[in-house]
Amino acid sequence: MSNTKGKILVIRGGAIGDFILTLPVLSALRRQFPDTHLEVLGYPHIASLALHGCLADAVRPVEARALAAFFADMGDLDDAMGHYFSGFHIIVSYLYDPDCFFAGNVKACTKAQFIQGPHRPDEAHSLHATDVLLKPLERLAIFDADPVPRLSFPDPIPPPAPVLAVHPGSGSEKKNWPPPQWARFLAHIMSSTDWNVLLIGGEAEGSRLSELATPLPSSRVRLAQSQPLHELAQSLRACLGFVGHDSGITHLAAAVGLPGLALWADTNETIWRPRSPDFRVLRNSDGLARLSPETVFTVLKNLLSAPLPPVG
């Protein structure tokens, strides 16, 4: 395919972190084929990040009912979806497709070059997720892609006081620092700095945000509960730093360029850590619950006062 013509489709399901770790794929395709229409078939509330970050030209929902038959053997394929797939020159899919039903059905509808990527890294191999997801692009002669997820948004209006972004949740309680530790940490922020706090959460956090915010001065705390991701990304851009867990929001904060800490439990950090050089993984050998708020505060202060490493 010419570098200046054609259409490329990237198909990606998964959660927020899975999609953000796939951003280097979109960046590499954009760089290699700068004038090509680049589209994402994914979950719009997540994939819209690529649209707003200028890494994709369009987003289409992967959960569309018309797609269901494409996951079945000898499915009764929707004509409109078949026509849709036929309009692309390259299709890169990261969907879970163990029986290759989806790949086979799509190939029956299009002459596009179909590239199957992994839906997730193999935990047996200690390769970072972004490297694993970029590997299939070697079939397009892309060998030197930047493995760091990056999202570009307009520069924000500086807030009147520094703001620390905090996400005290994740997709699993096993990954979370206990709420009493968060409460002590936030109290330390209030008493020892002039920083305000942006408390971030979604459905998984339930009432946790309001419970953590209640003891704090209301003038210094703002809640971002279930905020659309592209709006949250812009809010994060205005912050001085971030503290969170092994979560998609942590990867989002890293992707927009914030320095920060990821409080880490048992996940393989070689594979799943934020790739940004401005982020540090912080863990305790006796378990996350044993990580003291004082340690987190000290490491964070040192991180935010240190010269940032060069990007690359």
C-alpha cells in the first residue's frame, strides 16, 4: 500500500489499559502512512481517546450486533459489515480469536491484508505489552516504532494552585492500596503542601471518592467521577503529578505526560508497568498494605522535584 493512500483498520477490544497500551500501534501506523485514513473498531467510550488525540480518524463500535456472526463458524454474515471490511487495505486485529473464526469471516469479505495480533501478552515471556503489540507491524516493515504510549492534547490553562491527581481504585481490590492508607496519604498532602487534589474514579470506586474527600478541605478537593475519558485526559494534563494503582487510569496519566507513581501489587511489572520514563513503580516486598503513606509521600516529592529524564 502506498504511504499516501488507502484505509487501515485497527480492531481492539479490552479495557482502558489494554487500549492505551495499543496506542503505539496507532502512532506507528500514523507515522508510516501519514495520509492514510486510520480507523479503530473498538469500544467508543475508550477508543475515542485516539480520536481526540489525533491518532485515529474514526471510531466504530466493536460491540455492534451486526458483528456477532463474524465470531461464529460459517456465520450468516451481515452484508453491510462485509461491505465495511471490504473498504480497507490493511486490517490489524487484536481480538481474542482462538479458533480464527473472526479472521476467516473477515477475510471472506475483503482483499485487505489481514494481520492478526495477540489480544494480550504471554505472561511466560518477559516482554512489555507495547513491544508485544507492536511486533505484528513488522509485516508492514515497521521496526523502529516508539513503544511509549503518548496522547497529545492542547496545553491546558494552568490551575491557580498545583493539583495532584489521585486514582484510589482499579479493576481489582487485590491491586488496591487500602483506603486507610489513602486517607493518611491525602491528609499528609493537605498538611504538608499547597497542592489541591483531583480524586478520580468510576463505577468500580463506588462511594470511595466521597469517603476520602469528606475529611479534607472542600476548597482543595475536586472529584472526577465517571468523567468521559477524553475529558479526564485533558483534566490530567493540567496536573503536576499522579498517584494510582496498576490500572487503566494510571496508564492514561502516563500517556498524557504526567510524572507519577504506580503503587504496585502482584502483577508482572515487566509486562504491564507504565512505559513512560516519568513514571515509577512503587511496591513493598511484604505486600501493598505494608507500603506506608509517608514512604509514598517522600518518593512522590522527590520524583516531582527531580529533573525529568529525556523523552525516548
